[in-house]
Amino acid sequence: MSVLVLVEHTEGIIKKKSFEAVQYASHIAKQNGATVTAVVLGNAQSSEIEGLGAYGAQKVLYVADARLDELHARAYAKALIVAAQKEDSKIIIALHDINGRAVAPRVAVKLKAGLVAGALSYPDTEKGFVIKKAVFSGKAFAFVNILSDAKVITLMPNSFQLNKAEGKATVEKLDVSFDEKDFGIKVKQVNKVSGEVSLADAELVVSGGRGMKGPENWGLIEDLAKELGAATACSRPVADSHWRPHHEHVGQTGGTIRPNLYIAVGISGAIQHLAGVNGSKTIVVINKDPEAPFFKAANYGVVGDAMEVLPKLTAAVKKYKETHK
Amino acid sequence: MKILVCISQVPDTSTKIILKDNNTAISSDGVTYIINPYDEWYALIRALELKETGVATDVHLITVGKADVEPIIRKGLALGGDEAIRIDAAPNDAYETANYIAEYAKSVGYDLILCGKESIDYNNGTTGVMIAELLDVDYIGFATSIQIEGNIATVNREIEGGEETDTCNLPVVIACQKGVAEARIPNMRGIMAARTRPLKVVTPTAVAPVASILSYEMPPAKAGIKLVDPDNMDELVELLHSEAKVI
Amino acid sequence: MNTTESVKAIKGGEFLIRETAAESIFIPEEWNEEQLMIAETCTNFLAQNVTPNLNRIDEQEEGLMAHLMEEAGNLGLLGISVPEEYGGFGKDFKTAMLVTEKLGAGHSFSVAFSAHTGIGTLPILYYGNDAQKQKYIPKLASGEWKGAYCLTEPGAGSDANSGKARAKLSADGKYYLITGQKMWITNAGFADIFTVFAKIDNDENLSAFIVEKDFEGLSLNTEEHKMGIKGSSTRQVFFNDCKVPVENLLSERQNGFKIAVNILNLGRIKLGGGTVGASKDVISLAVKYANEREQFGRPISKYGAIRYKLAQQAIRTYASEAAIYRASQNMEEATDMLVESGMDSIKAKLKGTEQYAIEAAIIKVHASETLDYVVDEGVQIYGGMGFSAEAPMDRAYRDSRINRIFEGTNEINRMLTVDMMLKRAMKGELDLMGPAQKVAGELMSIPDFNAGEEDGLFTKEKKYIAGFKKAVLMVAGGAVQKLMAQLGKEQEVLMNLADMLIELYVSESLQLRVEKLVGIKGEEATKEQLDIMRVYISEAAERILKSGKEALNSFAEGDELRMMLMGLRRFTKTEDFNTTQARRNIAAKLIAENKYCF
């Protein structure tokens, strides 16, 4: 019996969050006396593939089809089903990210399996197969019990500390015969936001709100983000006013992020905004209004004018990096 | 071209979540229910736009729920749509919901199925994908714009670190987010028409549950905030490193 | 709304002498699904288009207000009360009131909207002939044309009929040439259609005309600089032999004043609706601020002095609202009954509204003074920020003030309240004499201590209200008897009587509202509303006592005075209770919900 994990890579390099998924699968496998089989689709570098052993995978199955370097959910789901049949897998793990969320539900349907989307905990097998996830945009948590024999889980990235260990995985080729309809979606154009850290996976985020007064002041945010190696985000009014691109909008009707550090500058902290960021490990609020509701949700706060505080903070980060090389 | 828009009922965005029945349920006392914003502002409005520009002939709204969801269905009809369907069921999870919707969709035959990227109550985003799988069609999620020409859908969607333009043949299921359309306020004509537009109730074929929520929990109370003097950013950096351990 | 014979609505003014069954009134907690959708459209419209632009609106950014009116027109909001044959939605009066209430939080926009849909459209809708209605109403309902109303002049405000604007027939008999100066004209800066009042030749009474902005001889002065509603266009309009085609005479010659009065009845109750909407919005802002602002380590909403204010704001608003929707329903029912009996629908609407002109005047006074209280304490709760133009209370405070002045000053409306009551009594439409004599007789006898009376949830309050009626009848009866024809000149007494009537009507409306609500939701779920009722009535009793005493002392003397004062005290006596705790309960709910929630 094997726990199956869908592994993602970008241009051959395995994503850090996929190691998290393998580690998560490994924990479950140990619970159930099973092994972990990682499934890699498309052309990942072999050194990368071998590295999966260090996070708990005993075997890696790879499908060498170059078409799979891009997301083709029906093809991915098909490959996972073939792998599941081969490895006698009843538990399938993917990530709760754009790709995983397009694939896991298909696998769940094919296996008539219960799916927990956005797992935050390991399964608790005392009362069944119970996994914790966030609901109501992070205002509460739900404990979901999977009743079916087969089980599919998408793991919320950045939920568990990553611990590299020792271990090697055997690598095996997997043959899957695809149909034309598995590649029914044609990619016409890709626009990557160049040179910046992707917001969805960023560990550090600096975000600006209306308190920044105008788009012309965003250089201060970008400077701090650059110094920290952070992604940039913004509140809804900022996106609605077209000061920043809409993909930066985080909040209830924008993106949901769970970075390790979220620095909110000039954002008052309305409930709808908090819904998008309340999964952050640490929140720092910089606002000149001491009554701003965001301070109630923050770990650290600075009451001051963003225009003055930002350069000081950027300088402090820079100084810190130089003295801690 | 027939479009099916999947809408679901959720508590409004400012609702305070209160647990009841020994934490096994969410209290509905004093809760205002709305259409899931992603379903309403993006999926439904885009469908209506496609009808207004002559691309679509019919726009149907579908919800899975008991009679208490009918007010929000009528809110949807107040924005537009030719008819609404309520699948009479109280599903435990997305698998059931998807099965009910797919069963109905199959019986009618839709060219395009639109839904929101996820619902703001359970934040799963799985129903649309499951419907696509059950109907054996493609699914495009996190769509930021949708164009339909003839039998081809051209969709911009969010990807990690950017955006991608995809094309695909109809029929297809597309999950919508910001950019697909602009929210509208229902006008008087629509509000008055909502009463007269048909709202069918359909009994689905039962599906065995595969998952259910056992209980809920509230997040732990936040420890008090530590304020740092704006002139002392070195201290903040130190705290973030040694105490919070995030840099 | 179905009323059986036994719970038929009472006539206008009869609240003074008859009881009303709680089941027969309409309460806002009864809105149906469609009405709630309409209300939501109004609220969303403000949130999206008006609230984010309040500064730009107040700066009178070119074209902005006209554009907002068009957006409202696109949503259908300008045609709520216009019959479907003219492109409107023909909705009932209560729905129109609900729209006015929800848009009431729209500051200057609210005024532009009300002026356009009320005085800007209704004169033509109610008094126009078919050709006039066909020509003007559809475009007014859609917002393509904007409406304004020219009655007031520099020298003719409260005394509207004294206006100097004159109209004379042109030599060829095709035009009326209007000359005059109108002042304080709302929407003038962008209006397409003006309803203008002027006297033809040497007529005693005003006539009304439909004037288009492009008619020769019409010009506008610059915008007035006002204390508040700065975004509302307010200009003087000059007519210099303004050529108005004779077909544009509205209704009959010399019917102008009647038109003005009838439109005013509607305008008064609508003003009530709008100010209640504004009050609720201000209270929500005040609660939110009090919950966020911390001093001495706690949010100021934890302090008793602030809680008192929040409770009082809510109490007065909830009471005003009870009166408004009670009277709206009465007007609607009266209109429906007249239509059923065969009357033309427009005539029925005017007559049905006129029936409750007294209630409309009462509501105008009470609701506008409630809003002024609410915004005043709103500023206070905001403290220093209440005085800052960067926070919302400054605008709320300045925008509120006009409500006590226009649509008939509150002083005029108070006097009209009493005047209309007495006139109806004299005409035999309202039997005040009989009940007043009964009360006078009661003064002589030993008070009935109502031993063994049934002790229901509302027994006390119903008794108090019955007492208030006796107090008013006694003082009014005494005043009429003593002062006779001179009463019209004793304005202070009229004001006292008006205040007593206002407190009576609002108290009763509030009691009935809460009674009906408890019947629907049960006592557990309506604890705060019960507290609101009890506190308001206890305060109303004191106000009625004060006004009554002042009036009695001014016209009565000796034993008669002593006896009536004793009667007044008896009729306004209420049982003491812990009003501070009651207010704390009310405030606690507001604070927990973080908004106006009643």
C-alpha cells in the first residue's frame, strides 16, 4: 500500500511546497504502515527527483512526456490514477495550489473518494480520518472526516516545518497512454510577472493600502520588499483605484495568502482584508492611526507615518543583512 | 448557446462566526445570506453579458439547497437569467453537490458552465472541477477573462507568477474570479421580473456521502500586540528574526 | 394589508380620540422579499456611487450630480411611484418611502433625488393633463430630464402665496410671460424642467406652470454658498418675460396654492423617511467609532456617558420610524379604499394623503429634530474628529440642519398641526368636543385607580397613552374655550399643543410598533425594543407635562388652573423605573452589533 503524492516542478526544479507534500505523505504513510510514492510529471531534473527521498519518498514514478511540463489536469489525473492502481494507493496527496486544485477533485471523482481541500493538519485516525482545514476565509476551522475508502487531500502550503532527512528513492518510469482530449486546453500565451517573487507562494509579503496615499509612493514598498526578498500585495481599494495590478489584491474577494511574514502598511484592517491574510504566521502593521482595527490582529505594530517608517525599516533590514552575512 | 451558472448561498462577508450545538454547527441567528460573491459578480454577470451580446441564448441559474435558499436564487434572477433550478438537497460536501448539478446539466445539455473560483464559506473550489470530471469536459479555474467565439472559449487565467491565455472547445466548465466581469446592482425591472421568472425544484438521485464535517473550532485568541517605536526599526528587525523567526 | 371591519384604520387626526389596534399598523419589520431587494439596491447604489464621492459632490464637480441622477434613473429609482404607462414601476407608497429612507443616507444626493422625484415630478404627474404627462413624465422617470420646483421667493417663504412673480398673456394669446425671481431652488443648476408658481394678472392665488430650461427669458444666478448640502445645486432662478406656452399651464388657473399644499403633504412625510435613513447611518458610524476609539485603555463605547448618547440616538430614531411607517400605511390604505370606491387613482392619492396631513406635519417635525439630535451627539461621540472635515460627522451635522427649515419650517408645521386639528373639528370631521367634554367631566370626579385591571405586557403603556390623549384634549379644550378666536394669535400655546400632539402620536406609534413586533418575534427577541418603548414613553410624558403646564399657565387662572394642572399631572403620571439600565441594555446591543440594528 502506498501513499501517492503529486509533485510539481518549475522548469525542472521541484517546488519547495512539493517537498512539504512529500513530507506530509510520509507522516501519513508511517501512520498506516505504508510507503510513499511521488509522481513527477514532465521533465524534472534527475538530481531534483532523487532529492525526494530525503523527504520520505521511497519511490518516484515519472512520466517523461514533455507536454506535462504545463498543467493539463485531465492528463495529470489520468497519470495519478494509473500510478494509484499500480501502487495500490488509497490515499492521494496534492497541493492546495492552482495546479493541485485542478487535479485532485478529478482524482477524487474517479475514485469516488472524499476530498479535503486545504489540509492544515495530519489526519486524526481516532474518530475516522479527520483533517483540519480553514473555513469562512480563516475565521474558523473545520474538522472533516473522510468516509470513503479512497481519500484525496490537498495540502495547504507552508503549514508544516520542512525537515530534510536521509533517504533515497528508487526512480521508475511510468507509462501512461493519453488521449487527445487529455490535452484539450491549448496554451496560447504566458505572461509571467518578471523578476518578482510569486505572491501565492511567497514566504514574505509587504502590502500597501490607501494609507500610502497614491501609486507614486509605492517605491517605498518595493524597496522594502526587495531588501527582504518579499512579494508585494495590496488592499482592495488600492486595486480598485488601479494603483496596483489586480493580482496583488489580497482579501476576501481577492487572493488568500499564508506567508510567514505579512507587513501591512497603511491598511486599516477591515474584516474583508483580514480574510485574505489571517493565515499568515506573523503580521506587522504600520499605520499612523493608532485606532486602526488591524492592530488588533497584528503581532507587531508601528504607529507612524508610512513614508517615514518604511525607509527606516528598509535601512534596518539592510543593516541587519550586512552584519549577519 | 446555453449557459449554466452555479450559485451558492453563503453568509455575508462581515458575519461573525458563532458555533453552536457543541461546536458541530454554525449558528444562523442574525446571519445575512448572500450569493457567493465570486458566483454573482463574475460568473453570473459574465453569463448575462454573453446573453446581452447575443452570444448566449439561455442563462440558467442552479443552486443545491433546501427551500431556505430560494431568496438568494431570486436575488440572482433579479440580476437576470431565464430560469433557475433548485436541486432539493442538503449536501454534505462538494462531491454530492457536483453530482447533483452534473446530473441535471447532463439532462439539459449546456455549452458552458460557469461558477465562482471558490465559495467564501468552505473555500474548497472543488465543485466546478468535479462537475467537469463527471461530465467528462475540460475545466479552467482562476479565470480572469472569458471570450466565446463560435465553439471556442478563450480564457485568461491566473497561474503561479502571472497569467496565461488558454483556448478550449465548448463545452467547458470555467471558474471565475476578479476580471471576468464587473458586479452589478439589480435594477427595478430585474427585481420585479425576479418573481415571474421560473424557479424549478428538482429532486436529485441520492449520492452516498464521502466526507462530512464533524466539528468546528474557533482560532486561538491572538496574543497581545507588541508595539515598536518608529524610530527603532532595528528592534523590529531583531524581533522578527529572533522572536518570530520569520527572517 | 388586510383590515377587517373591527381593525379598520382610523381617520387622519383621530389618533387623538380613538384607539388603534396593533395588528392594523405596518411595521418595518414586515418588509417583503421584493421590498428588501429594492432597499438593497438603494444601499448598494449609495455605497458604490455616492459615498466614495461625497467630497467631489460637495465641491459640485461639473456634471457629477446630473450623472448620479441618471445612474439612479437607470436603476429605476426615479420611477418608483410613476405609473407604468409613463415608464415607471407604479409601486405602492410604502415602497416609495422605503426607497426615500434608504437613499436618505446620501447627503446632497438624497436632497437632489427627493426634490426631483417629489416636487420636481409630482405636480405634473398629479395635476398634468394627458398631453403634459405624456411629454414630461417618462423622461423625468428615466432621469433623462431632471426636475425642479420654483415656489419660494426672496420675500415669500413661509408666506408662499405672497409671492410677487406674475404671469400675463402675450398679445397673440399663445404664451404666458412670467416675470419674477425665485430663490433657494434645488437642482436648478442642472434641471431641464421647472414647475413654476406665479399669479396671473391680478389673481389672488398662484397658478402653476411647466417651464423648460430653454424657454426664452429664464436665467440662473450662481450657486448659493450654504452651510450644508453643499453638493445640492441651489440657485436663484430669474424670469424676465419668460415665454411659457399656454399649454403649459398646469391644472386650472389659481389652483397653484392647492397644488403646492398637496405636494407638501407628501414631501413632509417623505422628509421623515429620508431623515430616518440618515439617522440610522449616522448612528452606525458613531457606534463603530466608539468601538474603535480607545481612551484610558478602553474603547469609549465602554463608558456610560457614550452609551447614553448611543441609546438616545437609537430610541428617538426607532420612534420616528414607527410613526412614519404607520402613517404611510394609513395613507396607502385610504388611497386604496377611495380607488375601490370608484375614485380616479390620482385624485384618490391626493385625498388619501391629505387625510393624514396632520400626521405628515407631525412626522416632519419629529424626524427632522431627531436627526439634528443624532448628528449633534454623533459629532460629540467623535470628539475632536467630530469637528474635523476629514471625518464624516462634520458633513452629517451641516447637512442635517436644513431639514428643520425647508418643506415648511418646523414652527409652521407645528402650528399647522394644531390648526388642521381644530379646523377639522370645526367642520365636524373630527369630534373633539365630545371627548374633550368627557375629560373635563373626569376632572371633577374621583380618579379611577383601575383596581383589578388585566396586567398584560403593554397595559401600562396603553394606559399612559390614553392619559396623554386626555391631557391634550383637556389643554386644547381649555385653550379653545378660553381664547376662542384669539387662539390663532397665541402662537406659544399653539406650539405647546403641537408638542403635546407630536409626543402623543409618536409614543402611540412606538407602542403599537413594539406590540406588533413582540407578537411576531416573541418577548425574548425584542427586549431592547421594549426598553426603547418604555424609555421613550417615560420621557414623552415629561415633555407633555411641561408643554401642558406652560400652556395652561398662560391662559388659565385660579381654581380652574389648579384643577387642570392636577388633571395634567394625573394624565401624564408614569411609573418610575431604571431608565439608565434600560438605556445601557439598548446601547449594549448597538455596541455588540457594531451598527444600528433595530
